[in-house]
Amino acid sequence: MAQRRISETMKAEIYSITYRLPLTDAQQAKLDRKWPDGDPFISYEQIESLLAPLPVEDLDWSCHIGQYFYFTVHGDDREGTVAEVIKRLERKLGSK
């Protein structure tokens, strides 16, 4: 059986990571809140705008995926971006 050789000249680097941020009951309730016509009180577009211009995408939350907020961070300063996402979400949704 032939062994695979890993290239000695090429090296893969992490560029983006998807994070899962646990939400409190109160935060999830704010995201689940709807207008009488059924539209969400806090829309995807509002959260997207809140996080702009951070290098994040693939935002997702709903009661169907558990009590989490998912997002993908791109770029080199992933830790700084995650901290800023948390700060902005806590400002919008509360910290508890």
C-alpha cells in the first residue's frame, strides 16, 4: 500500500472558523419574538447590520438548531472578531 506524501512546500492555514455561541433564555426569547404579522422583531438584516463591517457571515439562530447563535469568522484576527461579535450581541440582546 502506497503512503501519501504531504507536500513539504505547501502548508494549509486556517482562514475561517464557524463558532457556536450559547444564548441565554432571555436572549433566545428576544431573537424568537415576532410582530403580529409573523415577521421577526429582530431580523437577519438587523443582526447583519449590527455586525458590519466585521468579517463574519453564515449567521444562524433559531429554536430549531438549539439555543445557539452560529457565525463564521474570516481573516487573521479571529479572536478579536469573536470578542467584538459577543460585545455587540450583548449590547443588542442583553448579557443575561
